[in-house]
Amino acid sequence: ITDGQTAFERKQYPLAIELLQKDFRKAKSRVEKGKIAFLIGESWRMMHENDEAARWYRTAWDNLYGVEALKQYAYALKHAGRYEEAMQAFKELGIEIGSPYEYRKEISACEIALGWLENEDKSIRVTAAPFNSSAADYAPALFGESQIVFTSDRAAATGDEPYHWTGRDYTDLFVADPATGIVEPFDAAINTPENEGTATFTADGTEMVFVRCANQGKFEDGYCRLYYSRRSANGWTPPLPLPFQREGINYGQPAFSADGSVLYFSCNDPEGWGGYDLWRVERKGNEWGEPSLLSRTINTPGNEQFPTLHGDTLYFASDGHVGMGGLDIFRTWPMPDGGWVPVRNVLPPLNSSADDFALVVDDRSRPEEGWQQGWLTSNRDGNDDIYRFVRTTPEEPAVVETPALPDSAYKLWLDVYVLQKIFSDPQDPSSQYLGRKPLAGATLVVTHDDQTDTLTTGEEGLVSLQLEWDADYTFTASADGFLTNQATFSTRGIGRDPAQPEQRFELEIVLDRIYLNREIVLEDIYYDFDRWEIRDDAKPTLDRLARQLKLNPDIRIMLSSHTDCRGSDRYNLELSQKRAQAAVDYLISKGISPDRLVARGMGESQPRAQCICSRCTEEEHQLNRRTTFTIIDEKGF
């Protein structure tokens, strides 16, 4: 490898930095310097060196790279724990894109994190585990009387091929003795050349559930599944996937309840609240039930992952609740009414400005230097590593006795924001996406049971309303010149907490402007080589399009498929027509009338990246291979 771009693409980030810095010094124009500086910042970010990343993102911004450099600069400052600088950068970023709204939560989180640091719990000591390596080590699980089973992509992992996503080995399960630091691979019946990780065990150690992610091809990720195995006299039985899992969904990070009758896990099911959510599933004997989604007390439109349990206290990681950095660790526990109390951030030093997750309390023995110990994962020192924490004094009780309150004291509030997208070119939806801003004067129809209310958003795009308990709501937002969109919210499973009798939630509904006869790219639509069938990984995007069409029955669209320049004109035209028709047929199967759909194969006739075919980069070829939709008719527009 002789150039920084290639080193970066192959995930050889230290080499990429070395070569790109040489290119930066030689660059003659500010634009060229900005592009190189941004790539150096990305390399440092991938190595979790946030201070260096921030320095180079700022250099890219100063050299005309654009608003993406300022955005990454702000987040790098936050992840480096430089909260006051991050607040200023986020404020500057909001002004730059024309929407202070977009980063208001980040500014607030930085202010809150500064307060937490001033009151850091000095009775908790956090130290790196003795069995960490230079590779990624994470997700500790208690095993046996004193051992830890964890996930790692260290060199001892099974298999010879590097994993294309990280450039390192595939992950396996390993077992460590914390007292000696000795690490050995877990059972050979579990570890394979695929990715295995994040295990959980029943209390007696005879059953386990873990994650396996099997790749479909050299450059194609497969889906992650939960697998079950039982310990016998001859070792662990051949793992079998749990029966309740659905196609096209990634499952991960299982956690058994204390009695083994309930399994908690994370997945990106589209029926969740957004991103990865936490679910639970019960079993009776050998029969597994149907999973149920945990409440909005826990799940957010962001990502909730890595659940663990200590008694009835649920620990998990989230980037959707207010936190100090990326993923923060939170806890909650069930209320007598069956709901969950509002989540609590476990605060520093357990949380940091980096990613912190997979906390497990270890009650198997009492530490000599304290009252309680446990383990967590963090990249606070650059790599994903496992850390041991010790409490030197007893923790304050999670449940504090509070006076009984009348039912009228418990209230739920929801702030509904209707937003519109911001593009670098307001007339081109394929131009750079910058963020969102409030949409004043939008109509919001609120449906609950048989009741319907129609409201209008104010200048801040906001409608605030009080909700009923144990109820389901549907919100339909519309505005002239925009596509109608819809969102739901449920108050089921939210606990009545005397310590916080009033709870406030937020819901965002983004409306897309109607651009007649302007091509809009559908992301994540890929096809196998020389094939046109709709793959499973393309279905979620088309499902969202079908939902949008149902909400907007007056529009007609043209679905177009484009190829890159490789292959003959006739071949590319025929292939793209088959692909466009396959997408249309899929939408028809979802209940969309054929009269509203037009399929058109464009072949290589309309490239987005203008380059000589023999000299196009793979990135430019990928840019030209795309599936798009165009609104060709809208009644009353």
C-alpha cells in the first residue's frame, strides 16, 4: 500500500495517517488540504483517538471541507470529554445549518455531563482488567465460580480470514481467570470461523445463549442470530437458533433473568421504537413464547443494547437517553404496577465521555478492597476493553420510600415536534443532507381509541399534550407541499414512580418536501451480481416506501434502476429494467396499486459520478449503481 486512501479503505488506519499527513503537507490548495484532513480525522476516530480526531476535523473545517467536518469536530470534542468546547462547536453547527434545534440535546447533554463530573462518586474505583489484549475485548459474562466469558477478536480467534468490517480477526468467545489473567478459547462447539460473541448463562451454568453472525459473502454481512446450547457430560451441545427470530433482523446481546425463565435481548426489529431496542421473551420448559417490546421508559428512537440483570435491576447501554458520550450505561427496575421506573444514568466513573456498555455486577465473592465489584466495557482509553469496578462503600438503596401520592399526581407529557429536512441545495433532495428544522403551521391529527383531535404546530414546530396511562396513540402530521407522515407512541409499561410523578417524553415526525420530477435515491437497495430479485436487506427500505405511499394516496411515482458503466449498453438497460420492475412488483405485493407505479430501467445513461469508465473508483461505481424514485404526479400540488 503506497497511498493513504487505499490504506484507509483497507482499515489500516495508522498507515493511512502516516501517508495522508505526507499528502497534506504536499497539497497546494485549501480544498485539497480539507479533503485530506477530514480523512485523517476519520482515521483517528476509527482508532478512538478523539483529541487527534478533533484537531484534524477542525483543520478540515478551516480548509473548506464543509459542514460535515464541523459536525464531526463537535462530536469528537464531546467524546474526548471537552464539553465546554463541544457546546460551542454544537452551537456554531446549529447556526451553520440554520437550525439551532438540531443540536440542542447535545448542548444540554454537555452541560449535564459537566455537573456529573463535578460530583463524581469517589467511592467507585475503575481499573482495566488484566486479561485485555491489543484487540477488542468486550461484553463480560459471569461463568462458574470465578471466571469471565467475554468476546474478542484477538489473534487466537478461530479462522484465518480477516473480517472485512474491522480488518481484524473474527470474534470468538474466550474464558478468563481474573485472578491470574490467563485466557483460553471457549468451547470448540461454540466458536467457529464466523463471528461469535456476547454470551449469557443460566445461574447453574448449564445453559447458554450467544450471538453468531454468519457472513453471506466476501463483502456482504449476514444477519446476527441468537443461538442456544446446553452443557452435557461431553461439553456443549451443537448450538441451535432460537425459534422466535424473524428474517431480516439482527439479534444480539442476550441476558437471562436470575431464574432463567426470561431472556432479554436487543434487536433492530422495525416494529420497535427505532434503532436497536430491548425486548424480552419468556419460556416454559423448552418452549419459547413470543417476544414483547419493552416500554418507552427504556427504549428510545436511538439504540438500546447490552442488557444485563442483577436481581430485578436491568442495566443496559443507550445513546438515546441523556448521556456523557456515545453509549452510556443506565439502570431501571420494575414497579409493583408492572411498569418500569424512569431510567437512571449510572454516572461517572462508570460512565465516561466514550462508549460504556455491558455492565455486570459480580456478587460471587466480595472484593478485599471494597463492598461490591463488577465488570463493564469501555473504549475510554482508545480500545474496547473490559474494566473491573469496585465500590468501597455500600451503594445507596435504589428504592427510596416516598409518601403515597394520589392518582391525580401522576402525569405523562409528550412534546411532539414536526420537522422538515435541510439540504445544501433546497431544491435538490439528492444534495447533501444537513439536518432538520421545525415546521410551523403543520397539522397534527392525534388518534387515541375512538377519539380524534386536530392540532396545529407553533413556531417551534411543537405541540405539547398530556397523555393517558396504558394507552396507544397515533400521530399523523401533514403540511402543504409535504408528504404526510405518521408516528406512534404508547404509554403502556411506563411505571408510576413516586420519586418522579410527572414524566416527559418527546416524539419527532419528519416530513419530506414534495419534489416533483426530482430523483430521490433509495438507500440500501442492493442486488446480487447479474440478478434482479429483491434481497432481504433491501426489503426494509421498500417497506418504508410502501408505508409512505399508503399515507399519501394521491401521488404516483417512477421507480428507476441505474447501473454503472461496466457491461454493454444493452445488457445494462435490460438488467436495470428487470431490477426496477422487481421493486415495483414488491410494492404491489404490499398493497400499492399498479396504477400508481412506473418501472424504468436507465442502464448507465444517467451517471451521478462523472468519470471515465476505466478510471472510475469503486466508490464512483457504487454511486452510479442506485435505485431511485421520482414523484411524477401529485393531485392538487
